[in-house]
Amino acid sequence: MSASPRPLVLTRRLVVATVLVLALPAFNTVAGALAPEPDLWDVWEAHDPGSTARIDHSAWTAYLGEIVTPDAQGVNRVDYGGAAMAKRADLDAYIATLAAIPISLYNRAEQEAYWINLYNALTIQVVLDHYPVQSIQDIDISPGLFSSGPWGKELVEIEGRGVSLNDVEHRILRPIWRDPRVHYVVNCASIGCPNLLPVAATADQMDALKNAAARDYINDPRGVSIVDGEVVLSKIYEWFTEDFGNSSAGVVAHLQLYAEPALAADLQAIKVYDFAYDWGLNDLPGS
């Protein structure tokens, strides 16, 4: 769901905001107000709609197959201290391959898959660079006095330009594609985040992957749950309200598109909301 405003939230474990929305005008909170808005980096608008070139992401799928294990609660855990570290050379080689691709020469669909896979691969790489850590927020390498986490640091050079995780999410993916489902396929290495995709994103499977990831997250307690008669939403829906219809009613409408029938009915009936997010690392226990 990759990443800032994620560095703006200073807690590391389960965070429950004491935000009660009774009239449902909008999710009006400090965290929401501070969330980065899409800020287009216009150089990355360049693309070739006529291109039929394809990018091979099979190395990423193979690496994910080695390192990702779902736990009993359905959270995709990453074996950072085991397979991910042991196969680190494969990860680095894949990222280097992506960095060498002139991505502006590809069509939009290939570009979207490219940026999603790059974001997720860089996130794992930066965790491995600083492992062991309890939370990705502990990796304080972003520039700026009040910055937290790794999201603002340039981690790779693409077509001669230094690119950060923030750039990929907020300056490329969000403003170019304007699809709220992107939040379900970029992963910030946290338990509260939508699952790390266990396979590479590809242009031909993108829509199916996004829909499946949306359903999985929304129907999981990390996304939406009913607690003591209140709806508890992931803070993703607070941070990025503008991507989900720019109002609480828009968020609910989005959730109902993917919610199972019982949950959809609860969302319609219950008008009191809290927000929660678990910043613990999505590490494989015992890794």
C-alpha cells in the first residue's frame, strides 16, 4: 500500500485513531491533512502507446516464491533473515535490470507493472540493508529534519534520475494512473499494509491482481473490521481519502465494491469510524 504519509505516523505497533465520524462529511484528521497529495513528476508521463515490448519479471516472481509465506491470519510474511537475505544477489540483479530499462519507451500498461514491481523490490532491498529492524519506520534515512523512514531517500537511478519510494508512489503511480487500487499492490513492509504480492505484477494480469488484492484487504480485519459496533478502517483510507472519492462517503462506496455482502451491509448501516494500522515489520516469525 507502498509509503509516505507512512513516515508521518510515529507509532510502531497497532495505532488506533480516536476519530469518530458521525455526520460523514470527510475524514478530517491531522494525519489525513498531512498526507502527500499526488504531485506529478511530468517527465515520467512519457510513454509509447504503440510499443509492444514486454518486460520480463519472471526473476521477481521466482524471488517472491522463495521469500513469501502466508501466516495463519493471511498476512504474507517475508523471510528477511533467511531466504530473502540468502538470495539477496537475485534481488539486486533484478533491480539492476529494471534500472537499466528505458521505461519511457514502453506503453502505459508495461510502465505501471514496472513501477509497482520496482517499488516492492526496493522496499525489500532497503529492509535487508538495515535488517534486523522492528519496523520500516526505524530505517531513518530520508533527508529532512522531521523525516522518518526510508521513503524520501533516492534508492535507484532510472534514466539518469535518482528515484525514491515517495517518487514512485506519489509522483508517478498515483498521479498518472489515478487508480485507488494501486494502494493494494504496493507494499510498505508492514503488517497493516495490504499483502506483498506473491507474484510479479504484469501488464496482462494487472486488473485481476488489483481486484483480488482489493478484495483480500477489504475483507480482512487489517482493512475493515467491526469492533463493538464501530467500523474500524485501515488508516490507508484516512491518509488517502482523496484517492477513494475524496469523502468518507466515497471511501464507503469504494469499500462496498469489494466487500462481502455482510460487511457491505455493515458499512451501510454503521456511521461511526475509527482507524487502525500496525507498523510492525511483516517479518516471518523466527526469521
